Amino acid sequence: MLLRTASISLFLMASTALAAAGLWQEPAPQQEGVGYTDTPMLPDQPWRVHDKNRPVPAHVTPPGQSTQDRPGSPPSDALVLFDGSGLDSWQGGQWEIAGDAMTVNGSGDLVTNQAFGDVQLHLEWCTPVEPKRTSQGKGNSGVFLMGRYEVQVLNSYANRSYADGQAASIYGQFPPAVNACRPEGQWQSYDILFTAPVFNKDGILSSPAFLTVFHNGLMVHNHQALIGGTGHRSVGKYQAHAAELPIKLQDHGNPVRYRNIWVRRL
């Protein structure tokens, strides 16, 4: 088992490195089905066990790994929202762009031009060095799914604040399972899986929103059901809304930087 696990880990590391270097080779398409036609049917599915006729998944080039010096590459099926080339995918504030990063500058929130529902969202952020600031005044920003469900961005490295308002918290509702923050001035990552809430035809909630969040590679929320929209000093409530809405990045007045933002519709 240890040998098998090590082999898988080496394969994953190698494939990520190849993707980052642009050397990943797409596998040749397999035309003839492989499997069986006489095995038992799977419950609640139209397929047999190891069904020969079951469609195989499309191949996607995985993302390249980021370093502190440079961002990684997005997966081949992702919609790139920001790669340093401009703010064409956004409206609202006119944040400063330098190299492959953009910086909050007090000009207002950024909102995507496109609307999204269920998504996988990747972004990287870096809080500034602000030695005289504390708590919520230090490196504050936020990622708002559908413009109303916030994953907090904050400098939470040796900077105490209220638990449900620190970095990677679902703001005002759930603290992260651990504090995975790096020191200020270092790049950090969020990988977010978001399931949008569902409302019936009368606007009544049928299913809540769910968030799974990885902060710097560590899972800090596991399919967490949200109480409602997030807010300051208030208990969240759901209000019926469209099935897809834009993603928002918050301008809270701190010069937080962002880079390598991409999304996959789920």
C-alpha cells in the first residue's frame, strides 16, 4: 500500500510539473469501448458495473503549480478571470495592475461580467505589510460567491480577530477548521467549491448554499451549509435570487493583491 501511494504521489507531482512546463501530452483518444455487457446493473443508474458502453470523461490538462515568484497555469477547461493581462472580465473598480497581479486601490469592488452558479474557483492573494494595523483593519478583503456569500480575506498570521471573521472564514458564520495563513507579503491560495442555493417557484429555499474551501492546500470547510447570506454583526438570511450571479472581490481599503484567478462551472 505504501508503495502504491508513493507511486501515485510521484505521478501527480510529475504531471503537475509537466503541465507547468507546457510539456503535458494529451492522451490518444480511445475509440473502442472497454468493459463488460453482462455485469449487474448499478442501482439508480442506467449503467452496468464496468459498463463497456459507458462514456469516459473528457481529458483536462491539470493546473500548473504556483510559486511565490510566479503564478501557475490554469486547467485547460477553466475560464480565466484574471492573469495579469487586464480587467476585461470585470467591472467596477479600476484596480492597479502590475506584472501578473492586481491591487485593491480604493476605487471600489470588482464584479465579474459573467454570472455563475455552482463553481470551482481558484484565486491567489497577498496581504500587505501593515505593522500598525490590527484585527479587521489588517489586509482585509473578501471573495463573494454570487455577490453575497463571503469567504473572508484577511491577514490572520499573528493577527487576532474574531474567529468567524479571520482568513478563510465563511464570514460571520463559520471559522475555518485551522488557521493556514502565511505571513503578510507572501502569496496564498483559495480553492473553493461552491454549490448555489436553490429556491422554489415561490421563492422559498429548497436547498442551502454549500462551501468547501481549501486554504493553501488545507481543507478548512467541508461541504458546509450556509445559514444564509453573510454579513457584519447580523445573522444571515436567504433571499430568493437568480440561479447565477456575478462573483465579487471586495475593496475594503487595504492594498491586498490578487493573481491567477480562474473558474470552472460545475
